[in-house]
Amino acid sequence: MSISSAMQTGVAGLLANSKAVSTISTNIANANTDGYRRSFAQMVTTASATGAGGHAGVRAETRQNVSVEGSARLTGVDSDMAISGSGFFVVSRNPNDPVAANYAFTRAGAFTPDAEGNLRNAAGLYLAGYRYGNDGTLGTVDRSQFSDLQTVNVGDVTIRGEASTSIAMKGNLPADYTGPTAEAALAGDAIVTSQEFYTALGAAQRVEFSWLPTTTANHWTLTVSVEGADLGSVDIEFNDSGPSAGTPLAYTNVTSLAVAPAAFSFDPTTGIASLTIDNGTAPQAIALSIGAPGGLDGMSQFSGAGVTANADIDGYATGELVRFEIDDKGDLYGIFDNNARHKLYHIPLAEVPNPDGLKMVDGNAYLTTQASGTFSLLGPGTGATGTITTGSLESSNVELAEELTRLIQTQRAYSSNAKIITTVDEMMDETTRLKR
């Protein structure tokens, strides 16, 4: 190796170690950046030629530890999300961006609603997801491209009302109210309870239940009415002994009091009444379950102070979004002021074969490259894909102690390469003095 080659080697060493210092400095600067992945400079030997006249140098190749996960920290903010395991959030530069080149991947999950309700992170990138339909399904989506994604929006979201189709009664009737000596039965007093249900337009109406104890022990007459109009009645007899004590024994004397197009019918084998309610051009049908004979899933009769009757009912009124929540499978649910809870978006995670081959771009985001391979958009918790933890953020995977140690080592290496250049300079000066 000639003297000039030695100087070139020293210069190459300076350039490589200065690049290494640059990556270390970037890591230290981003030690508190959510979702940041540390980079490092890997030294690679170079050779200008072979043989006695050649010389070996060095260059620095920058790489990233994208596949190394950072630790999660609690924030308590519902819209903050951390990924536990592999995968990346899909983000775009603009809401509902139609340009595929404007989409990227990130692990920085500090998303908050903007003025329009679009979720975006501190870098100004908008979270993308699949929108659920009114029927609660995603339909067919292409998970190999961005075309079916929409920006997740939690602004002025409303849901239309949904008509009630079933009411399941649960509760207890006091056994000591029936029989020849029961005061309420002798006086003919009925105990009235009611339950709200919803029409096709989302309006609330009430169905009333009149529970009349009779002078026959363990017998009741139930009359069902809607908004003051009687629909029908049925007699209920309860078991008074044995393992089925307190459960319905039989339903008899089914009577329809409805005026067409309203209607009332009752199936004594199932304990289910079919109500047809005249509240629209097409009457509303509701299945009312009192309880199957011998079963404890409906109304019962045991001694007590009074009637307790509750109901499980479907349907709901028109509602406005109050808040939202995200589960570990990436489903964003809207919680509405009508107590409805509906799926609004599914947040997929992007997977690539080689995360370390991704290209970092502005905003702590990444783009695919030939080295990373093509992406797939998968549901969190699907296969090897990670899950989502809300109320948390993923910290940087930078270890400050390690970076500071590397900084010292690199500084020493830089100084040594500078010493090569000063030494070669002195040697060249000696060479020029040989002529004197």
C-alpha cells in the first residue's frame, strides 16, 4: 500500500465514522419519539484493487432495527394505540387520500380527532381503516392495496333508529297475591308494568303489561296493550311444587282483543306471544317471550312483596355518538346516547416479510421497498400479527446507555483515523526532504 493509499484509507475511515456518529445522534435525538426505530451504521470493507498495490478502505451502511419492538407505556387516552407484536398502522397524508403513493406505515399511535373528527397523529398523518356497513359487516375488501381504506372519522356520527323485534320478559310475580284469601285477587286489582320499545322510525312507544291475580291459587291473567289499546290476554298457571316450582305450568284462555290490522296470538308450548302493532303503513311485529313452561328463563312466581318485571329488548332510537372505544382486534365501536354500541371501523395492521427493509420517511413513517417485500393488511391478532392496546403508546426502541457507549467508541475510531492522516502527512513531509 502506498503512502497516498494510506491517506485515502484514513479519509474513508473519517467519512464512515462521521456517518456512524450521525446515526447515533439521530437515535439519541429520538430517544423519546413514540414508535421510533433505532438506526445503526454497519462498517463494510472496500478495496480499490487487488495485489500489492491495492488498499482496503471502509464505508458505513445505514440500517434500521425496525423489527425490534419498543416498550409500551400507559397514557390513559382512549385514542392512543400501541401495537403488541408485529404490524404497522396504515396512514395517509390527506383524509381519504385517493393516491396510493401518499400512504405509509407507522408504529406511532398517538391519534387524536381533528376539527372534522378525522383521527391523525402528531406527524399529521391520518389513520386509515375499513368502514363497517349498516349491517355490521365489512363486505369484500382488498387487503393487498389501499383502495378500500377510509380515514377513520369519529366526528358527527349518527345512527338511524332500528325497530324492536323481540321482548324477553324476566321477573317474579308474588305467589301470595293469588288464591281465595288474597286481598288483591278479591279486590280485582291488577299490577301494571311497562316496557319501552322502538318503532321503524326510531320513536319510542310503550307496551303495558297488566298482571291480574285471581282467586285461584297460582293463577294470573296477563293483558298486553300498546299506547292504551289492548292487544290480547292469556291466563298463566304456575307450578306450586316439585323441582319446577315457581315456573310456568300452562298457558290457557288466549284471547285476542286487537283491532285489525293489529293482532295478538300466543303459543302455549313456547310461552311466546306474537304482537302486531298498528303504528305504520306496515304494522310492526314483535315477539314477546314470557317464559317456556317449566323454564326459569322468563317470568316466575315465588313469594314476595310485589311484582318485579324487567325485559331484554332489541332495537334503539336514533342516536348521536357520545364516545368511541377500540378493542384489541382493531374494531372501533361507537357508543351512542341511545345506549347503542355499533362497530364503525376495522383498523387493519400492515405486515411485510422483512420490516428491516422498509424505507423511513418524514413523520416517523415507512414505505415498502424491494428489500421489505409487498404488504398485506391483516386484522390485529390474526396469525402472527400483533394486537392493539388502547390507552398506551409504544416507546422508542433506543437504549440511551448503548448509544452513548457507541458514541464514545465511534469518537475514538474517528480520532484514530484522523491520526492516520496526520501521520501520513508527516511521512510525506519526510519524503520531500530526502532530496535536500
